Amino acid sequence: MTKSPASHLTDVSSQPTTVEISETLRFTTEGSIGILTLDRPAKRNALDDATVAALGEFFRTPPEVSAIVLTTVGDHFCAGLDLSEMAERDAVAGLHHSRGWHKTMGMITESEIPVVAVLQGGVIGGGLELATAAHLRVAEESAYFALPEGKRGLFVGGGASVRVPRLIGLSRVQDMMLTGRKFDAAEAEAIGLINYRVPVGEGLTKAKELATSIASNSPVTNYAITQTLPRIVESGRDEGYMMESLMASVAQSSTEAKDLMRAFLDGSGPKVNK
């Protein structure tokens, strides 16, 4: 295993290659996809400041892959913020700390490279903020989801108050925060918090399957889906229609789109079946 900063992760080889991003993060390329692994199982993958900073730096200058799988080591995806780092933080420092999380999570959400998160065990507090920053979420049956800050005299600070209600609605988030309610994987799938639910131990395989499928898309289309679609959703109706028209014209003019359409028309490309 060699050491390299994220900005140097540009060699996409047919053989898997792994580099260390930081003491808690490593990245493995597997052809056109990459696996970003958070490795802090002794802390249930709780996010300390160094790890959050490393995540932000990684997504600031991402590698040349077409899709990224975000996964963790151990029984739990992420137990949230490392509370041991909160003891000496005053209000001003707390504000800047929260804004730092927003910046990092925003880089994941706004990444031009689609990100698929693999979730198992606890997806708690800041862990849920990290999970919802990804574009897609695959949860194993062991996964459970919680925002316990309200029971600890705290309030979410890494983006949960914005991202989670947009997925499951305000009332459900208020329930989670007021009462400490947890959702299991089946409940999370039913309310739209996750995209896929799989048996224990099969999350990474499913995520890699999805990432490989995503990587086969036209890069222009993936760009439109990660960059333009969220802006359309947040815009007014007429502005959304205009952005859609502009992006549609750009996407269909790409070389990849022409190749994919040609394959569909001549019968060599995939078709939608029941």
C-alpha cells in the first residue's frame, strides 16, 4: 500500500490499486470505479476533525473514476461526530466547526462523480449526515438510523436539518429528534431514506454493481444528474423547464450519447424489460 494525496489518484488501472488518504481513509481503484473506505472501527467510525478534513480534501480533487463507493470497516457505518472533540469548543468555534462539516458534506453531494454509500449497523447523527450526502444509499439489514442529538442537549450541525427532511419529510425528522426514534432498514426503505436494502454482508457487492452500471453511462448524463437535476428540483417551475431543455440539448449532442443511441437502435444496446 503506497501513500499519496487524493490529488494524485488519477491512474485508473485494470488491477485494483490502493492508496492511503489519511490515517482513517483509504481509496482503491477497480477499473472505472473507486472504493473509498473509512477505517475507524474502534470508534464505530465516528468522524473526528481530521477525518472530516480528509474527506473534504478527497472530494475537492477527486480521482479520475466514473463512480465512487463509500464504505466503512466494522459492524457500524458511522456513529456520528466524535463527541470527545466537543468538550472545549465555545460557541464561535462550534459555528465554524458546523460550517466545516457543511463544506465537506456539500463537496460529496455536489461531486460530479456519483457516490454510492454502503450502510450497516449504526447510521447515527453525523453518520446519517454523511450517508445522506451520497447520491445513493445501499443498506444492509443490520442498519438502523437515528438522530439522537435532541436527547443529548444538542442540535444537528452537519446538514441533517436540510438533507434528511428532503428525503423523508419534516414530521419524521422531528419525531427522530424529539423522541430519539430509530428506523430499521425496512422502515428506512419504506420512507425513502435508503434506495436499496440487501442481506447482511451483501452491501458492498450491491454498491459495486450499481457503481459499475453508473460508470457505463455517458459522463455528460451523469454530470447532468449530479449537477443539474438538484438545481432543477430547487428552482421554480419555468426556470426548471429551461434548465432541463438546455441540459437535454447538451447531453444528446455528446459523442457517448450518440454511440449509446446507435447501439439501442441497431439492437446491440440494452433495452428496458419487465
